[in-house]
Amino acid sequence: MNVRAVADLSPAERRAFFERDAGVEAVREDVEAIVDRVREEGDVALREFSEEFDGVSVGNIDVTDEAARAHAELDDAGDPVLDAVREAAANVRAFHERQRPEDWREEFDGRELGRRFRPIDRAGVYVPGGAAAYPSSALMGVIPATVAGVDHVAVATPPADEINPVTLAAIHEAGADAVYQAGGAQGIAALAYGTETVTRSTKVVGPGNKWVTAAKAAVQGDVEIDFLAGPSEVLVLADGTADPEFVAAELLAQAEHDPNASVVAVTDDAALAETVATAVEDGAPKRDRTETIRAALANEASGVLTARSMSEAVLFAEEYAAEHLTILADDDEALLDRIPSAGSVFLGPYSPVAAGDYASGPNHVLPTNGGAKRYGGLSTDTFLRSSTVQRLDRDALAGIADTVTTLAEAEGLEAHAESVRTRFD
């Protein structure tokens, strides 16, 4: 990786870092056609798209029983992978239970005011996979919904001649009520609109490729979604005390996700920057997914950058608003206080992003492409809605009657004003 100075970046180079493209526009038209067909033709369209895109002849779209069997078989075999799934699930569940807000009511001056929280009825969770195994995404999507108390949690995951049993077992362990083999844009459409087999969802969440993201954009409005996410990304903010091997390891780990992943390190220490760049180049050939890593490292939104000061590095990090922000610095808390925009933050040398990806507890479904400036990642709150509650006694209403009637009449809403006056006439 080449080392560049933040101050020397051209306008085009800065745009590449700060306006990261998820590739959605390139597939939007094709995705809208897929979504329309699933909405109109249901299961027939799902089966045809499974043949076309996945090369799989789907019999049963509903594979809920298969998920239960996969879990039981791994359990009977004493498979250590299921033990890992269970431990990760327990940590994720405990973290998300801490996020549950409590209803409240307060009384003062004759007014009883409050707020209550209730889960949505039906959630649809997309879990990437098919022949690949992404049990962590199953846990991260399903568990917050179950913790929130959603009545029916459905999962869509890509079809395969044999869907990975670990993914199926994780979906079952997380507590999903239904599992469907339907991938890509068609899987999102099925969750959003329902089919003869698939239950329609109130909200659709979960990570995926550009086809999945474009489909979520297409159904948004007809159904709620979490957010539109692009390829994975990490920004490592480091000072001269950071271990360059740790910095390089974070960049390599994130780069193996996707050829379009964005991996960035920013430091005020020029020697550290050069050492990190060398360590990344040396480490890439040693990893199993070398080709994917090299493509991500060549991404114009990836690089090792030097800043003239940590203040300049902090400004860059805040503008970047990374999905994953790792801070390896002597006073990491002080730097964290200056960076409000990040999906998930990892402090210190023993907090690799991989810990959050799998088992520490916080959710790994996070905003990308600068989305952290506007919203946070998947959480228990994602599956809750709130209502306000109020009760006024006669004196309390009398105390604000003039305010209400004056404002109502100023807005030309005479009946609003009269609805107050009539209670005293």
C-alpha cells in the first residue's frame, strides 16, 4: 500500500474516501424488475430466480424444519462450532437485553405523561449465505428482534443444494420462527411483500451485497428497513504508540470481506505509516483470501495516510464516519470523545474488529458509506415502536387552555380551540 499525506489528497481522492459507492445504482433497474416479479408471482418467481441466479432447483421454500434438524445433529455430534454459536448468542443476547427501554409515566401539575414501547409484529431478517456459512449474521439479525419481543421473526437465506448446516443451526439457536431459502433481491422482496409460502414482514433488516441493498431501497416505503449498507469498511486511527502489526492485521482482516471493502489507517507518525504499509503488503500473500484482499487494498477508498497532527487525523476520521473505527493510541478515550460518527468503536490493542463481528456482544450490522453521521447500527430499538401517553385533569387542562386555543386559532383550526372550550362551557 502506498502512503499518502492527508493534506496532499486531491479533490478526487478526497471524494473517493468520503463518498464511497455501494454500487447500488448499477443494478437498481434489474433489481426493481426482480422485486416486481416476486410481488406479482410469489413462489413461482422465487423458484425461477433460484434456478437463474443460484443454480438451485428449490423444492420446499420453507426450511424451518431443516434448521431445527441441523441444530439437533450438530448438538448430538457434540460439534464445537455449535458451542461457539451458543456462546456468541449468549453474549449478543445479553448486550441487546441491556438496550431494552422501560415504559415510564410521570405526574405533575395535574398532568400524567409518559412513553411506552412495543415490538413490531413481524420482522424479516436477511442472512447471507447459501453454500457459505454466516452464522454470525444470523445471530446479529434475529436475536435483537427476539429480545424486543417481535411476535414472528422470519429469515431468508440464499438457497443451495445443501444450505450450510452451521448457518441453519445458528438461525435456530437465535430463535427464528420461520426460515426460507430465498436469496438476493428476490429474498428481500419475499420478506417485504410475502408469497404463498413466505410471511410478509413489517420490517426487513440485514446485510447483503449490492443486489440485496438495492432491493431494500426498492421496497422501502412499502415496508420499513433498517438502513442501506454497502461494502464493509474499517478506519484505524493510530498514534506512535500503536503496534504496526496490529494495525496491519485490522486492515487485512477487513479487506478479506469483499473486493470493494474500504480499509484505511490514519496516523500522525510517518514511521508507523511506512511500517504498516510494509506489513500489509507482506501479510496479504499469507492469507487464504489473498486475491480478495489485494482487490480491496487497491480500492481508491483504501490507504495508509499520514496526518500533520492527531487533530487532523481526528477530523479525517469524523468526516469518514467509518462502519468500524479502531483507535490504537495512548489516550484513546480523549480521541473517541472527538469522533461522534462511527458505527462501532474498538478501543485498545486487544479489541479487534473480529471480536465484535462474532462474539463480544454488540451488533455487527452497521451503517457504511458515512451513514454513521445519521443513524446507528442494528439494535433492539430497531424492532420497537413507541407511543406517548397523557392524562390531564380539569385544572391541568384549564392551566394550558388559553395557550392551546390561541395557537389553534392562529393556525385557523377553530374546532381544535372549541374542543377545549366545550369542556368548560
